[in-house]
Amino acid sequence: MTRIRRGYIARRRRTKVRLFVSSFRGAHSRLTRTITQQKIRALASAHRDRDRKKRDFRRLWITRINAVIRGIRVSYSYSIFLHNLYKGQLLLNRKILAQIAILNRNCLYTISNEIIKIK
């Protein structure tokens, strides 16, 4: 039986995958089977953690707003503050409120006082 010379297509595909995992350590960047497994795992983790990142940031913003709001008055909580915000039709998202809470607490105090007056 004569020898068949393989084409470059498979090699090109493997090289492309190797470029994806070139920063991995050990066999994870050298062996073809391990490379494909690690690529699948990396992409799955990236997909999962994009949603988790949004969730974590939302939790962080809520915690920051709640900490500053509770510092204003003892009986005032985050949920009451946001409920009053919506009743007063002041539509500020949690990211902006958290930045205001950190950088300019007086502004958040003013917002909360205005909400209390409207209520």
C-alpha cells in the first residue's frame, strides 16, 4: 500500500486551536486532545462567568447603597429607599446610585431627603 501524504487542513485547524491556548501551562498547551478539552472548558467558564459578573456587580452596588442609606437614618433601609425612588419617579439605576454613594454622600443625602419630603 502506498503512503498517503496528509494535507495541511488538519494541521492548520490544530494550530488555530493551539493559538487559543498558548498561554496555558504544561500539557494544556501542548497535547492536542488536552488542548481541545481545555478550550471547551475555558469557553464554558467564560460564558458562565459573564452572567455571574453582572450578578456580582449588582450585589456590590446594592450593598454600597444600603450601607450609606443606613448611615443616614437608623430605620431607613435600601428597599424602602428604592421603593420611594420609584414612587417619586426618580429613575436612577443602582450603578449610578452606588457611585453617588461612594463619591458624593451629600448628594445621596439630598436625594433621600427630597424623597422623604415627596412622600
